[in-house]
Amino acid sequence: MVYALDTNIIISYLRNMPNVRRNFNNAVMRGDDLVIPKVVNYEVRRGFRILYAPKKEAAYKVLTEPEGCCDVSEMDVCSWERAEQVYADIYRKGLTIGEMDILIAAFCLENNCTLVTHNIRHFECIDGLQIEDWTEFS
């Protein structure tokens, strides 16, 4: 299985939230692929710039280094086009979500990833998106 991690899950992992750590470690032990969309990488790293958190930044760097268990992945042209469609679909439903969330969802849809997030409500309006919340033990 391929899991794309949302910003709030990475933050929870860095804060040593037990359920997130347990689910994360179980995914690694099963051999699942863990990816961080580049937009999530941006959100996490900008937080390090706002809040001086060198220990958390160092722990994040270990996760994302070439030997780490998470790959930071770019959005390709197809993902950007999917984002346009996701935006149009939710707009037609009379709904709105944040632009970053649209990009994250489009990345997951285009790359056949399950999105791991605690913000289920942000994403539940997107057709076809597979979502898990690792703050609950699964």
C-alpha cells in the first residue's frame, strides 16, 4: 500500500503521539510506501521557520533523507491537471476547501495513494479519495 502523509500526521509523529507512531511503525514494518507530497513538505518546513524547533526539524530530516522511510514526491503535470478537476468538482457541489488540500488530494488521486490525515472533514467531499486517520489506532 502507498500512504501519503498530511501535514498534521507528520506533526503528530514528531510530537510522539502514540497512535500515530504505532500506525506509522506498523506501515514501515509491513513494507508500505510512505510518501510526502512536496506541498506537505513545504507546509511542514515553513512551520520550522516560524517556530524555532531544531529537534523536530532534525527528526523530520531523518525521515526524508535518502535512507529515511519517507519519500518527498513532486507533483507531475497529471497531478496539477487533476487538481484543476478536483477544484471544479467541489466548486460545482457548492463547497470549498483550502488550495493546499486540493493539491494534496489531487496528488493522492493521481498516484493512487491513501491519504493519511486527521482532517477527514477537509477531504471527505472529494470523490474517490481514500482516507485514513492514524490518530486512531487501526
